[in-house]
Amino acid sequence: MCNLSLAIYNEGFDEGICKGLSHGITGAIVLLRKNGFDNPAIMEMIMDQYQLTLEEAQNYLLILKAG
């Protein structure tokens, strides 16, 4: 592969990883909510499991609340 092709491939690969991780985090939040966990507990769990900052965890919860 030439350098440009490799760079494009890597960019697409990284984007796919990010989308997959985001999908997994939102899925975990949905499952935790269905099992009765409140937002503070969910935030703590996803911050620990996915090494998220407080702001990142809050954003995931807000996105799902809006959707």
C-alpha cells in the first residue's frame, strides 16, 4: 500500500473503532437504565469501564436523554 492509501485506511479504521466504542457505551447505558441504575451510578460505571472523563460520561448520558 502506498503512504496515502495507508493513511486513508488508518483514518477509516480509527473512525470505525471510535464508532464501535461509542455504540458499546450507549448500549451499556441503555442496559444499565433498564436494570434500574440511576445516572450517577451509570456515570461512575462507564467512567471506570471505558476510562472516560466526567465530561465525556455526562455527554453520553445527555445524548441518550435527548434521543
